[in-house]
Amino acid sequence: MTKSELIARLAEANPHLFQRDVERIVSTIFDEISNALARGDRVELRGFGAFSVKRRDARVGRNPRTGEAVKVESKYVPFFKTGKLLRDKLNT
């Protein structure tokens, strides 16, 4: 599901809201999650899952086209761990 599909479904489920308001709400939620992760915070949505940031150490990688060794800097990557309710729903 894309962001625009999510907005369309939420707008259909809530006909009392304008689509532009639903779009603003969804964008605000995503922005707040992104900002929290950028600060290094953890975002937990009970029953759905938790977003966090993990650090990957520097390493030597390979260029898949040439096979040449390439130095990869350390970096931070987003990580998502599913909540129990979501896991149970997926595995029923």
C-alpha cells in the first residue's frame, strides 16, 4: 500500500473529513516518526510495532559490477520490529 492509497482509504472510512485534512494528518504522523528517529528516539505503536535506529559499523564491501573492494562508512539505519498483535494477525 502506498501513502496515497492509505490516504484514500482513510478518507473513505471517514467521510466527515476532507481528503486534504487526511493527507495532512498522515504526513504529520510520518514526519513526527521521522523526526523522532532522527533524534535517536524509539517510536512504539502498541500492537503494531516499534521503530528504532541501529548503527552499522564501517566495513569493506564489494562493488557488484567490478568486484572491487569498497570502503563503506559507518551509518545509522531505521529498524522495525513487529508487535505481538501484528505478528499474531499475520500468522493466523
